[in-house]
Amino acid sequence: MPTEIVACQCPHCQQEGDHPDQALHVWMNLLMSRLDEAQRRWYAALEAQRLGHGGDRLVAQITGLGEKTIRRGRAELHASLADCPDERVRRSGAGRTPTEKKRPSDSPGVAGTGDTRNGGRSDERAEVGPQ
Ligand SMILES: [Zn+2]
């Protein structure tokens, strides 16, 4: 079955000239073309959620999915996909790349990285130590 990449119908992609979202929307639809029906729904729901107000409508325009479908996907996500059994259809060529950390660390000031031994307990230890 040929995978067709949906052309985005959002206002930004319809306008003349470049818009930073255009490439993103192309990629979204590229990704969509490789997902199965349920996965598309969930991904669309996630994007819609991220966009916040009006997200359902915009993602519907981008992906060609119905808003109803996106809402359904969101409901399923909110229900922890409880009613959606994990069916791995494609097992051949399971080249799943591990998710790489591309962002700089989320928490810049990580407290206590291996510095726990300086907790002021060294005196106690000195007493017990055999000398
Ligand atoms: Zn677009």
C-alpha cells in the first residue's frame, strides 16, 4: 500500500512565501505517512494538545484528520491507551533507534552530583576507623 504524504492545508502553508511552520508541517505529514491509523491519531492529539487552544482545528488542517479523530486520540492518550492493546504489526527490520538526547540538560543546576560523601559525617567515621 503506497504511503501518501498529505499536503498541509493550514493558512501558513497556503500563503505565498516561506513560513517556518511549513517545513515542520511537511515533516509532520511525512511522519504521519509512516504511522498506522491509531498512531496517527495519537500523534495528532499530542500535537494538538501542545498547541493548546485551537490546536485540534489546526492539526486537523495540517494532517487532514478530522477534529473528532484528534479528540478521540486525546481521549485515548488521557486514558493511558488502556483500551488500545499494543499490537506491533511490523516486526521485520526492527531498527528502532533509541531516542537521542538532543536538548541540553533539562536541569542546568543539578544538585548533589556524587558529592554526598561531604555530608559532614566524616568525623563520625574517623572515630570508628582502626588506627
Ligand atoms: Zn501548514
